[in-house]
Amino acid sequence: QVQLVESGGGLVQAGGSLRLSCAATGYIGSRFLMAWFRQALRKERERVATIDSDGTTDYTDSAKGRFTISKDNAKNTAYLEMSSLKPEDTAMYYCHLVIKPLGYTYWGQGTQVTVSS
């Protein structure tokens, strides 16, 4: 059974940085898509960034230039480096995994990021 465990959230001042980690336990294979989503209070969950097993990355417009998604295959871990944080980045951040080709999906429990102005 695959589980995702996020860490690295916290309280930071505007302009600061945080690094989120998402560790996957269990077998995830060599073909997968990992992503970070976030959900702010009273808003819908939105995708922030994705990284494919081949290293291809994609970002939502609000994340481009400020966030960097990466992965460490040996550790089955994905990261989200966030810089120049803004109060509007405040949200619960969730890790998401899709295992190819069957499309099994998993979510982490979330880690809270709060950016103070």
C-alpha cells in the first residue's frame, strides 16, 4: 500500500521561503506523476506544480518563477521549493501521486503553509 507523507509546512513571513517534502512509501514503480496541490480556506483545491517520472515539470501561473518542484528517485520523495512567498500562498498543501499506466492515485494528508504579511 502506497502512502504519501508531507512535511515542511509552517509559518513564514511574506518574502520568505519554505521547502515541502513528500515521501512515498511502498512500491511506486518507474512511471509516475507527482504533483503538489493546495487548498485555501473556502476555495477549491488547485494544482500548483507537477513532475513526471521523466523529469518534465509544469507549473500553474502563480507558481512560475517562485516555486520549483523536484524529486529524488532514490528516496521516492518529491519536493516543492517555494520562495518569495505571498500571503495568498497560504493554504493546505497536498502531495498527489499517480502511478502509471493504471492510474492509481494517492493523496497525502496535507501540510499547512501560512504566510504572514
